[in-house]
Amino acid sequence: MAEPMVLELRDAARHFDVSRPLLQRIVAREGRRTLRAVDGVSFSIPKGTTLSLVGESGCGKSTVARLVVGLYSPTRGEVIFDGMPLAEARADPTKRQRMQMIFQDPYASLNPRWRVRDIVAEPLRAFGLVQGREAQQKRVGELLAQVGLNPLDGEKFPHEFSGGQRQRISIARALSSNPEFLVCDEPTSALDVSVQAQILNLMLDLQKRLGLTYLFISHNLAVVRQVSDRVGVMYLGKLVELAPSETLFHTPRHPYTRALMEAIPDLEMTGRQRIPVGGEVPSPITPPPGCTFHPRCPLANDRCRVEVPAMLPARGTPETVVACHAVEEGRDGALSPPLG
């Protein structure tokens, strides 16, 4: 029996009006300008699994994270949480407490004027999960111990901790409402490499013990490979490839995914020729017609320049869905072989 879907995005889009003031537009005789931060993304996350989104800065990963937790409302499409539209789920306190977010910067996401005990206890108070100050402090101590901190650390302020310890505090706060689904927006990008490994191991351990489901946002492919069951690759607000983690790393299909893999250092010094991707990322305000990757793609043809590719199962790797005319037509073999 298939696992139930905790989260589903159905053709979700988020556009922002970035037009200049009306008078300036009249003088310059220009219309409104729309930034398509997310432009039609669809995926689902089964219970107890991790889906990671990767891509260059500005591709829309963090906007997807904010759509998922309701910080942004979709311009188009739907966000379904636990079988309900997100707006309805967020109106129900028992549903809302089941979703939490871990932010990118542990230095900015914690109130510097609050003691750690009050930071971690805030969701307990907001959702009325624990009654009485003594029971509340006991629960805070349990949460701090769960993430590898001393319960006595609750008396300290955030500035008394290192970056990795602050991120552990953020995780403890997220866990305090007994969530089932966590959105992790680059939770390790501000940390040293050794500390990153500790936080990732902690998150994997918590997932096994508590049955958590993660949406993991990152631009670090090594991190993504360690934590993910499936990986989605985003480019200019769209999902271009979605595949099981090991399939994606061993057999990337979309030319952009292969370009990301080519950027990984070759520690074995195989001398294999790599094909760099030239050009700049187009503006999401004026994206190119057809496939948005075609100005930088070595396999682009006339069809790519005019027709938007659909997400379809890839030939040879049906568990992978990819939006690429070259893959659909079998022309992707012209690229260099993928990394092993």
C-alpha cells in the first residue's frame, strides 16, 4: 500500500509585481513588470520521506518553501497539505501545528532578547500544548536534550552559542509543536562543513525516530545526496527534473542537471572531458520563450526555442520525470556520460 502524501503542489506559481510607480511608467510608456519567481511547479512528498530542491540562487527554491508553509499565497495552482487545501489546513490549529519551518540563518531566526527557554517554548504557548510553567520548562529541557544540548542551556541567550548550536535551538523550537512535516530552507548553508555534518546527522536521526517528513531546500549537492529520497532540480522558477536521489546522481538526464553534476570536483582525477555551460541565467521578469534553458543548452534546437517542454518520464529511466525535448526525442546521448 502506497504511503499517503503529506504535501502536494499542483501547478503552483508565485508571481510578484515589480513595476515602477505609476507616474514613472506613464512617463516611460512602459507596462507592468511581473517577476515569475515560481512558475508552475508540481510535486508530492510521501509520509516519512525527504524531497530536496536544488538549483542556482534565484531559481525559486526558497519561494517554494514559503508557498508550502503559507507565508506566500499562490498566484496560480494549489498547495495541498494532508489532503486539504493549505488555507483550510492553516485555519485548523491541529493541522497548522503539524507543519514547521527551519530557516537558513540561525543568527537571524532567533530573538536575541529572549532566553532560549522562551524561544523553544513559544510554540508550546501558542498552541496550548503544555499547561503550567513547570511542565513547560520540563518539556523545553526534553527538547533541548533531544537535539544534543544541555537542558540548562535554556537559561542562556542566543549570542552565547555557536552557529551550529543556534541551529540546534531552531530545530528544538520547530519540534516543540510535535510536527510531522518540516520545511528546511538551507539549514546548513551558514555553518562550517564539520558542523553541517553534525546537523544533517541529527536531522536524519530525528526523521527515523519521529517519522518526520522533510522538504529540504539546498544548493549543496553533497548535502542533498546525503539526506534525500528524491531530488527536484529547479531552473528559473520551474522544475526541470525530478528523480530518486541515487538515480539523479548516477544518471542525470536534463542538460542543466548534468551541468550541475559537472561542477562537482573530480577527486579521482579521471581526466574526463567536461562540457561547461556558458551564458548567464535569464531574468525571471523576461524569461526566454519555449524552454527557459535553451539559450545555454548545448542540445537546443528550433523546437526548444518556441515550445515549453512538459514533465514526462525519461526514456531508459522511467522513475525520472524530466522537462526536456532532447530527452523526449532521444537526443541527450550527445552529452558526455554522467558521473558515476
